[in-house]
Amino acid sequence: MIEQSIDHGTRWVVFEPNDEPLWWSLRRDIGAFLDSLWRDGALAGASASQAYFIKCDAETMTQADIDSGRVVAEVGLVPLKPAEFIVIRVTQSIGQG
């Protein structure tokens, strides 16, 4: 459910320039979604930073990804069970629908 929600909620990125402002917006939007899950008790951790992380920057994608319109974000989260980090890699590309 979380992976599908992030995928659907970030489809707008294919219409934006693939640069730092876009990456910041993605981190903000995904963070708002995960923060609401954490506050609702769906994620483990005493703080949001213990419950999840989001990476979307020059480290998560290559120049070839950027040139081809591919945006890559890595999302780590700690569900209540099994209470260990799960990492999801979300990719949006021009031409995806």
C-alpha cells in the first residue's frame, strides 16, 4: 500500500525538470505522507527520523537517469511488524503513465 501510494502520488514529477528543486519537492511530499503514517501509528519509531528516511538527490540517480528523465527516490521505513527497515526504490520516468 505504501509503495503504491508513493508511486501514484509522485506521477506529477514526469512533467518537471529533473533537478534539485524537483528532488526537494519529492522529499517534501513523500515525507508528508510518511509523517502522517507515523503519526497515525503505522510506522515504528519514537521519532519520524527513526521511522523513515527519504533520499532523492544526485546520489540516488546517475547522470544517465537525469538525462533520460528518470527520477529515483529511495524510501526506508520501519513498519510495526517486523519492525526493521524496509527500503523501497521508486522510479518515475517520462512516458510512464
